[in-house]
Amino acid sequence: MQLSLFDWRPPAPPRAVRPARRDEAERSMTAALHVAPDPRR
């Protein structure tokens, strides 16, 4: 099966994915810090 150039779709740009992931990571990080403080202190 041969696909023409117009049938190929490039992957979605990661720009739309990054902010949500970063926000989620920050939220989980702050939640973890509030729930369980650093045991090394």
C-alpha cells in the first residue's frame, strides 16, 4: 500500500500538551509537599 504525500499527517505539535502536563506536575508536586514534607529535614 502506497500513501500519497497528502494522506500523511504529521504528529500534533507538543506545544498544546506541555502547559497542561506542567500544570499537573506542579499541582501534584505541591500536593505531595503539603501532604508529606521532606523526610531529610
